[in-house]
Amino acid sequence: MEPANRSDMAGGLGFPELTPLELVMGEVKRRLGPSLSIACAVDGSQMSDRAMAVGLSLFNNRRGDKFTVIHISDSAKNYLSKHLHPSHLKNYYVDMAHGARVTAEWLCREKEEGCSTCECLTRLADKRSVELLVMGSWGRKGEKLDVLGTVSDFSLRQSHCSICIVRSTGSSIGGMAGGGGGAGTPAGAVSARPAKYLFATDGSHAAHLAFCFLVNYLYRPSDAIHVVMVTTTDGTEEAKTVEQYRDYMVKHKINGGAYVKCIDLLSVTVPEGIVDSVPQYGCDVLVVGISGYGRKKLGSVSSDISNRASCTTIIIKDSREIISNRYLSAGSVTLTNEMQVGN
């Protein structure tokens, strides 16, 4: 005899039947716990300042979050100016965190011989059990380190944690200015501006996990979440999925809305439809979930989303699937698969 479904058991005991999103929320809380481990990769560039500001804005001291500043140094680069040396960077970024009332741990490691900065960074993040790694979209001028082509793409492939890619063209989010976030507002300065998230879903379990991660760890009462499901069909079936998100948001008093966006594949691809939705709904941050992907597809997705988006992008990964190496085969239908359409 097969065991009864959890929601059926709850209903049989007189408790309200749990929805798919509520079941996944319970799964997320059990797996990750009440707090979040956030790390920010820095190199002394302006984008590092902006990434720090965004990372600090996502930190929640009341629930016991941990914040780590990671720097991979390279003694072979003896031409770097003094203000880019690890000792100076430590004081600079720890002070920035202190200014935001965050106690940050400084973690600096020398780049290992034969390993790239990307490899050292992701290994260190995984070793420290980081759950969200924040990084800028490019590094120091002249380094030719395009984070979208190297660090970000490598992290998306290799790291176990979720990734937040901060863009120079993105507006300020989540209560932190982040360098150029507003007229007369310096990098890392606190502002009262709430965040507006655009969450792209395909209705998969991976998408549900990403949504629950967003709601439980990043969303704050003053923020708003706009859920969008981009499709090349008439949207009839997709409307059922979107309704689940809408009902959950109403029940749990989450600001925002949920929508189906129908596109013509001959003129617009799914990634383009998602990215275009960011300004359409007045959002600052694009959030997607990735799971069940292969290496080739991951490169395409990171290129499509990260290169097209002019805003900060948070890519939430199912770490359990990655650790178990199920990502080597594209088994489940996820946002990753959908983004391959029309490419």
C-alpha cells in the first residue's frame, strides 16, 4: 500500500490542504534553515563597491545571517597600486559593512598556482557553505575579466550556491544605493528604497524552489514581487500555474502580482520576453531558478539572461541537485529548457 500524500493526510486530519508552493516552502526552510549565508566577491573595483552594497542590503541581522567578504589575491600582480592590496581592501570593505551595521568576516586567499581566480573563488565559497554569492558584472579596469564570460559563467557551472550578478546599469535596490544609485548618494549608503523583484517561472519544481527562496530569504514587507510566465502558446495552461502564485501571494500578504505573458516566437525569444518584463513591471531585480541543466545549456542561459538584462540578476540554484550531480542530464523541464526555444 502506497503512503498517503502529505496534503491528503493533512486534509484527513482536519487541517487545510497545503498547496504545492506551501509544500516547497516547507522543503526550503528545512534544507536551508532560518538564516542565510551571504558572501560578496571583491577586487577593489567600482563594481565591487556596488556588489557589496547590494549584498549588504540582502543581509538580515535579526534572523542571524552571516556575511563574508571574499578576495582572491595574486602576488604575481606586483604592479597593482597600494589601494588594491589585500590589507587596504580588508579595511575598506569591512568598514563599508560596519557602516551598514553588518559585522563582516574578511576571507582572503592567494590564488593557487595552475588555478584561475574563478576556480579559487567558487571552491572557497563552497567550502564555507555560502548560499548566495554576490559579484559585480565586471572587475578592475584593464583586467579583462568579463564576469559574464568568466567568473559568473564559471560560478553558475561549478558552484553549489545561488549567484547574484550586480550590473552597473541597474538601479539601486533593497535599501542600499550601491554606487551611483542616486544623485549625491555614495556607494554603500543606506536608502529607504524598497526592492521590486521580477520573478520568471515555468511552473517547475526548480522554479517553485527559487520563488520560495526569494520569499523566505530576500523579500521584505516593503518590497514587491511580480511573477511572470512567458509562453509561446495562448497562455491557457500557464494561467493555472500563475494563479497558484497569485493565490499564495494574496494569502501570505506579499506585495506584487502574477501574470502570463504571451509572445510571438518569430519576433521575440523567451529570454527576451523575460528581460523585457523587468521595465514593463517597473522592477529592479530579475530572479530565475535553474535546475536539471547541462553544461552546454547553462552557457546559453547565462549568456541570454545575464547579457540581455540591464538590471541585477539573481540565479537561484538547487544545490541538492548539483551536489548529487543530477545537473549533468537535462531531465526535468525547467526555465533553462524553455530558454533554449528559438535560440
